[in-house]
Amino acid sequence: MTGRKIGVVGAGAWGTALAQMLAADGTDVLLWALEDGLADAINRDHRNDLFLPSAALAPTIHATGDLADMAQCEVLLLVTPAQHLGSILSRLPAYPQDLVLCAKGIEAGTGRMMNEVAQLCAPGSDIAVLSGPTFAHEVAAGLPTAVTLACGGGQAQWERLAPAIARPTFRPYFSDDLVGAEVGGSVKNVLAIACGVVEGLKLGQNARAALISRGYAEMLRFGEALGAKAATLAGLCGLGDLVLTCSSTSSRNFSLGLALGEGQSAAALMQDRRTVAEGAHTAPVLRDLAARHGVAMPIVEAVCALLGGAGAAEVAQDMLTRPLKSETSQPESSGT
């Protein structure tokens, strides 16, 4: 135990899993829950049946529904959906030295990355990004997990945060590349929708492997255009997270794509989903940012078409009949 008071803002599946991982060794963790009655239920039953019913929660997790309580924390892990991060940050009564962003996405309307949103709200805090191949139920169960912890405050922030966050089965690796960590986490969600569509259309494992490879090429082009390091995107928060999210129905984004591939409508799926498939919000913002930077992302464009109501079989056929080209060349910004 580190002695630093840790708070987790957001009691969805991922926030609850992080709180459980941190509290499993007896560390006190304060968990903020938005939903009415959820904090009381967690404190009473030591379970989060709404978002993570598989986990028996440690007694050292204390839940609250009052954001003002988070002012006592020296480290805050922000695990709210990406589209709500700015509004939640603006409601916090105070900002600690270390803010760790655990949401993966790009803010709709502004095109800001999460670290930009946080820096605007809390310019006096050091911003870090935690990202990597992490299914919530596995982290909560104590299964081995490795992540990227990108520290905007550099080595000094890493030396504060690593002891507070690391556990025997939860291993962070240092990076100073906030942009790379965020690009990997944002783009992989959109690509996971595409991989789900491949599964729903029963196009086979060859097609999915090809899509992951070509999707990674899009991630790399986009990231480098924004100043990310290629090595970051080849690591846990890029390629590692991409492989995990594109390969399992435990991924909300993959599951959304699977349903689209099976013929369900995007509008109905988004309306009925309790948990957020962040890639659906990120896709149009990512497409527009890519166009602004002159980066071709045809798979992202295809996902946008699907979310706009185009048929999965039609979109897949369009992708398969694109002009032939070199595997390693930079395509034109038109996506051809």
C-alpha cells in the first residue's frame, strides 16, 4: 500500500474493475457512482450488479454519489465515458496533482483528445493516460494484465504513480507519449466495430486478420500525423489493445459490429445499449480529424457508413473492390 488516497471517478464496469484491482491488497479506494442508488448498493452488498456482477468487491472500496467527496483524493482515475469527461471534470470541487485518464475516445464537437480536455479543465494538474488490453472482468478477477501509463509529467510523475497503481497482476509500463496512448485507445474502438461486422457477416478468420493489419496501418498513419511515436502504437496501448478488442465479444465495440453484421440497425442498437460502445461516438470525429490531417482511413470511413445506416454486406463489398495498391505506400487522402 502506498499511502496516497486514490479515487476512481466512474463506477461502470471498467471503473469498478480498477477500484477492485487497487483495493484487493487492502488499499482504501473511493469510488464515485453517477447512478442513483448505486453507491449505496456497492457499500451495502460489496457488489456492482448493474455493471460488473461477476466481481465480489473488496470491503476497502467505499462508494459515494457526491463528487465533492473526491476532493480528499491525491490521485484520481477518471473512468467516465469520453463524451462526458469534460462535464464531470468541470463539476469536481478540486483537482489533485495527478489525474489519470482511463476513458478512450475523442470529444465530439471539438475533436479534442481526452488529455486536451483535462488540461483545459485542470491546468495545474499533471495528466497521465492509462491504456492497454484490458477487459474489466479479467482485471477485477486479478488475472495478469499489462498497460501503458503515459505520463505528461514525465519521470517524476511516473515515480509517484507507478507505486500507487502497480499490483502483482497489474503491471504498468512507462511512456511519455500521451498522444500515442490516446490514439491507440481511440482508433482501436472503431476498428473493433469493423471486426465485429466481419464476424457477423461470417467472412472468416482470414478477413479479420487482414482487417486488423490494415486497421493498424490506419492507426499508425493517423497517430504519426498527430505527433505520436510509432513505438507507442506498436505497444500495449496500440497493437496490444487492438488485437484484444478485435477478437472477443467481451468487447462492447466488437459486439456492436457483430450485431450490425447480422443485420440489426445501428439506430436501434445504440438506443437500446446500457453500456457505451465508445467507437460509435468516436468514428465520425476520427473520420473528420483524419480528413483535416490528410490521412486516409478507409476502414474508419466504412464504419461511419455502417453507423449511418448503410448495409453491412454492401459496405464490405465496397471495401473488397477498392483499387489495388502497394501495402506500404501512403494512400491518397480520398481513401482509395
